[in-house]
Amino acid sequence: MDITGPVVLISDLHLTAEDPTGLECFYAFAQQLQGVEQLYILGDLFEYWIGDDSAEALGLTGVCVALKRLHESGTKITLMTGNRDFLLGQDFCRSTGCQLLQEPAEAEISGHLILLQHGDKLCTDDINHQRHRAIVDQPSWRKNFLNRTFSQRQSLAQAGRSQSEAGKRYKSADIMDVNDAAVESSLLNSRCSLLIHGHTHRPGIHAVTLKNRTAWRIVLGDWSAGPSYVSAASQRIDLHFKEQVLSLSQSEEDPTLRLHHES
Ligand SMILES: [Mn+2]
């Protein structure tokens, strides 16, 4: 795997000590990233996170060390939280050298103005999920949760995970994908003509027709079949997933982004 492009974006690694293969895959990838200018993590780096004091108890200090090493090698790491690891906070960032980014964020990446989101807030048809997210986003809920003991937090998180897995079995595939109107309004509320998000585990590149412009939406893949990532250079943005590459590219004469398939 050769990483091209000075900026790399990833999401949905769902790292957990219960999946040592996933951890090894991340460590190998982090090694490859040395020399990359900037890494964006767009949420769900971890399968779940119950507070910045719990990395060791969750068997995840190796991930912190790998991030810290990458940061010390000169790669800037920008972290957005997801719906699984929304409790990642400043202590985690201090110890790993990451910078926390609130969603949605407009970022200038390799000369492109890109809108970044985790993606779950675009899945507005999943009313139960949005309801749950609204509750856990409240500062009082977070404070209350973090004040509990490690084992209380651990069992609440386990219960939440099995509830969410059970819920998924009854939801149609459409409900768990992004809502087109939510994507359009998110882009229209920004200056961007390119949105990159994860969460749905449906990697792809989609054209989005807006009132006043044509935009693109890149969906990062999850890591269940190995790394999925976007590498962004000035005239080319590549999405890698399952040994496939989809690209948006532009020429020096024409700044319009166009889609290319490669296999
Ligand atoms: Mn997610």
C-alpha cells in the first residue's frame, strides 16, 4: 500500500481490544502514514469510548501510543468524534497530540474547501438514532455519565451497544443511509462543493445537485475488510476501499472535479 497525497482522511475503524486484528491493521497503517502532512479522523476511531481516563482499562493504550508517535514524527492529526466515541475529549487529545474538530467543519485540504462530518447526523430518517444522539449530546448527560465509576460506565456502554445492534435488525437499509435533503442542506449551509463523511459503511462517491452548483459526496468505508481512506492532493482526491480506488480529479485548465474509476 502506497499512500499518495499529503493529506489522508479515515473514519469508522471501530477499534477495540476485542478485535486484535483491527488493532494490528491500524498500527501498520499508522506506520505508513509517516511523512504524511495531515491525518483527519472523521469519527468512530473506537468501537466505543467511555472517558479519557479509560484507555488503559479498555486495552487501547497502544492506539494512543501509535497516534502520539505519528504526531511526533511531524504529522498533524485532526480528530472529529463519531456516534460511538463522542466522549473523546481534551485529555485524549493532549496525550496523543490530536486536535479536536467539531462537526460540521469546513477545512482547506490540499487546496480544496471540504465539508467534514462524521455522517450520522445526516441520517435523519433514523429517528431513534437522532433522539438518542440529542440526549447524549447534552452536557448534563455527559457530565453525569463521566462521573460514574469505570465499571458502571462499562456496563452502560455494553447495554447501549447491544440495544443498537438489536435495533439495526429492524431498520431498513434506507433508514440507516443519509437523507438526501439533509446532505443538500448541509452543503448549502457551507461554502463547500465537496462533503466527506463516514458512518454508513457504504464507501462511494456521489454527485449532489444543488440549487446553484454541482457538488460531490465522498463516503469513507469502515475497516472491517482492511483500511479505507481518502488521500487528497491538489488535483486528485482518491477514495480507497476493498482494493478499489475511486477518484475525483481536475486539470490545471479546468477546476471542475470529475469522477474516475480504477480497479
Ligand atoms: Mn458512526
